[in-house]
Amino acid sequence: MKDILLRIMIGGVAVSGFAMLGELLKPKSFAGLFGAAPSVSLATLVLTVMKEGKAYASLESRSMILGAIAFVVYATIISRLMIRRRMQVLSATTLGLGIWFACAFGLWYGFLR
């Protein structure tokens, strides 16, 4: 229970900080981007360091970086399929999930296995 409360507090402070940063930048759509994923990952890393140690948190942070790379590949492919090829959303995301899966596990196999 203590870990959950600590995660909520750290996440809340981080979300607020990233939301303020997003409000300062243009366009305003960056506010949502800065408010979500970075704060959750930072809260998770802080708790991981406290509970498991720096070495374990280092491995987890490398996993987060590789996951972010796979997400960028996914988002790029989805946007190109929907904008240039005029593909339907469900078809594009279904195809993109397969590509994300292959990219994420390919990166894991290449770097972390």
C-alpha cells in the first residue's frame, strides 16, 4: 500500500511538472504528450531504484528506451498508412500492432537478451 501511495504522489508531481512544461511550449498539444508517459516512467523508475537497486533500474530504463523506439516506429507507420495510403483506422492499427510487436521483440532480442 505504501508503494502505491508513493507512486501516486511521485506521478502526480511529475504530471504537474510536465503539464506546466507542455503549457509553455507551442503547440498546446504537447501538454498531453509531456503529461503522460514521462511521469509514469519516472515514478516507476524512482520506486524501482528504492526497492530493487540501481542495477535493476538501469535494465528497466533500457527496456523503456527500446519500447519508446518501437512506439516511434509504430506511430510513423500508422501515420503513413492512414495519411498517404488512406487506410482505415482499424486496418492500419491492426497491421501496426504486428509491426510494433516484431520491432519491440526484435530490439529486445538484439540488445537485452
